[in-house]
Amino acid sequence: MATVMERRRTGWDVVLGLLLLLAGLVVLANAVVATFLSVLILGWIAIGSGVVAVVTAFFRRESGVSWSAALGGAVLIVLGVIMVRDPLAGAAGITLLAGALFLAVGLTRLFAATQVPAARVVLVVSGILSIVLGLIVLFNFSIAVPSLLGLLLGVQVLIEGATILVAGRVRPAAFTAR
């Protein structure tokens, strides 16, 4: 029997939504600090993930050493160390990636608009906005590096808080006998 899921809101969802809205505002007010903290956290996560990948690559008994997993883990460790030692360089790399992704998503949406006539207007508008956002990030790189990640994080937390506040969270539906 498959579990049926439904979206519903409880009192705890209202509390969580309000806390996330408050946290989002705090992050937006301190976007530069949030950027550097998020880069440091990502750096430590990369180091930890890299160590786990290297260790598991050497302890696979059934297939021997997985050299590609070990190499990937080593790259993660190096990336993490760079991000922890120089958060500005880490923020620059992630900001460059974010700008390029905005640009690529915008171009993809414009291409998709030619293939999906029913959603053409939405795809063209969102594609143009994504391209403009990508160009703004890439052409104002020195301004975007210290704050973009914090701004994106703050906006995401605000959206998540508003969504939970209004719509609740997805839960298993209550069982009703027929």
C-alpha cells in the first residue's frame, strides 16, 4: 500500500515559518557575514566529505580500491581547505559559478520557449530575467562576491518561511477507513 502525502499546516508550521522569516531578515541584514559563514561551512563540509570518500575508497573489500572515489575525495579535501583558508576565494568561485548558472538557465529557458508554445511567455520572461541577473553578477563581480551568496541564502530562507507559514509542510495523509 502506497503512502499518500498531503500538504497541511499545523501550529508548529506557523511557528517554524515565522522563525524562518525572522532568520531570513537577519541573514539579509548581514549578507556579507552570511556569505563568509556559508563559505566556511561549505569548506568544512567539503573537507569532511572528502575524508569520508577517501577512507571508504580504501576500505571497499569486494571491489578493491576505487581510485576515482579516492581522487574525488582528495579534490574535495583540497577544495575545502582552500575555502576554509581563504573564504574570499571560495566566495569568488561560488559567485562565478552562480552567475554562469543564471546565464545558462536563462539561455535554456529561451530555447525551451521555442519548443513549448503553451508556456512561451513565461519562459521568455523568466529566461530574460535570468540572463540579466547572470550578466549583472558577472559584470559586477567584485561587488557581488562579498554579498551575493548571503543575499541568495536570505531570500531562500524567506521564501521557505513564507511557504511553510502559508501552506504548511508535506506529511503522510491521515488514514481514513472506507
